[in-house]
Amino acid sequence: MNFEEDLKNSLKALKLGGVILYPTDTIWGLGCDATNPAAVEKIFRIKTRSESKSLIILVNGIDMLERYVKNIPDTAIQIADVSDSPITIIYPEGKNLASGICSEDGSIGIRICNEPFCNELISRFRKPVVSTSANISGRSAPVHFGEIDEAIISQADYTVSYRQNDRQKYTPSPVIIIDKNGVLKILRK
């Protein structure tokens, strides 16, 4: 399967409310349409994860970010402009997203993705995509495709072929939170 076929099949699955297993700019993730409540519920079921835990979403740039975050702090824009590696930022308040994406206080974790497959997928889909580690909740996140549990693979509606043979060890992104006043706090290095 080639890159283009993976994109087409992933888009088809996302548009039908399905869950994809895909390589991100960090680790392999389970993804779905971040605006589709039924798709988000399926992610929680696959991971056996409590719906009280929020999910991270991927966007392809500042323009898309503005459609899903209320009042983006200037600090966040500055960080996004200068960061040369993946970084997840938790914003004070999300909008236009399925229930279960934002945390109980309304905050939302978002990463602007620069990985070629993800960026093209999100650009063509024209909506944010959920990105949660491809593991059962409470277990270690896989550092490459070969470490993903068969129980996860079998429940995805589509599994991307691109980068399955890549054995480079990837790690989750750092996570920072920026409050409404632009004050920054590091949650995960």
C-alpha cells in the first residue's frame, strides 16, 4: 500500500465515523473525527479509557487552531511559531468539538502537526483528528508499530501501512498548559 492509498482509506474511515491507527509526529495513535461524538466514544471503548479523561487533537496550522479554541493566548502563537519539535499545548477553552474531547473545565490539548502523513490527512479532511496513544489505558505507549497490541489493531477501522516498518523509537510530546492570562506551566517534559 502506498502513501496516497493510505490517505484515501484513512479519509474514508474518518468520514464514516471510524477509527484509524496511524503514525503521528510522535508515537502511533488512534484517531477519529474530533467533531464526531460517536467516533470519540469508540476511541474510549477501544482504549478502555474513562470518558472523564480528555483527548488530544491534531490540527494543521494556526487557521484551524482558531476554529477550535476560544481566545488563543498570544504566548501559544509565539510557542507554535518557534517550536521545531512537536509540542502539545493545553488551551483554556475549546469549541466546536465533540463531547469527550475537552476536559471537564473546557480546556483542550492540541498539537499543530508537521509530520507529512498527518499534515496531509488533516489538510484533506479539513477538521481536527484525535490523537491518543495506541494502547489500552494504563499500559505503556508503544514506541513503534511493532509494539502495538493486537487488541488495538483489530479494533481499528483502518490501519495505515506508512511507517509500519520504521523502528525508530518515538516518544510522546511535551505538554504545556497556558492559562487565559498567558501563564505557562510544563505538565510533561
